[in-house]
Amino acid sequence: MARNGKSGYKNGRSVVWFGKETVAVEAEAFRFKPIGGMLVVYPPRGLEDLDEALTKTVASLLDQQLEGTEEPTVIVDLSGIDYFGSIFISLLLRFWARVRPRGGTMVLCGASPAAQELLRLTALDTLFPLYDTVEEAISALSLD
């Protein structure tokens, strides 16, 4: 069950209901935005119920975005979500598995206090640098 709503499936998609609003967690809901030679990934709300099968599709979308890029810099903006579970952690590791072999960098930003605690407990805060905002991450990474 979702942290803030009820979950279920609709048309083969993971769906989370928040009151009258329905949030479909599907691969296309992940936004990828190039900014200053870096790629910012904006995950959708409802990650508590992200389907494991979707992680492969989303990781493939990242591959498409990174195609032809040497030493990519990926920023995952967590500011739009309050909490996530093990499947999203698996997706972060899939992203890392695509960025690292290319000599790239991956950072996280905008993590809620609950997400920061989860990252600390899983030691992922030692793998991925954490920043407060996308702008802060871009500024710090531009200096490197």
C-alpha cells in the first residue's frame, strides 16, 4: 500500500490513488532534462509502489539519454517525492551501473528527511553525494 494513498493496477501500470487524483507510475512519468551538459532525472510521485518490471524500462530510457555521452553527469532530483522503497533503490543502482562504466558521476538532490535517513541506513549516501537542490548540485559539479 502506498504511504499516502491506496495502490493497485490499472491497464498494466502501477497506480496510486491520492484522494481523487490518480498517479500512474510508468516509465514515461520519469522526466529527463539536459541542463548545462548534465542530465537531471525527475522521478514521479508514487514511487512507493514502483513495479520492479518498470525499472528495466526506465533504465533503458536513461541509456537512450546517455547514448554517445562520455563521462556523463546524472543528477537525480528527489524533491518531488517524500519516500521511496527498495525497488526505487534498485533503480538508482541500475542508473549507477550505467553511469559508472562510462566514467560518469551520479548525485542525488532534494531528498526529504525520510529519504535521507533511508539513504543513510542503506549507506547509499556514501555512494551518491547529496545536495539540497538541483542548482546546488549543478554548481558543485560545474566546479569539478
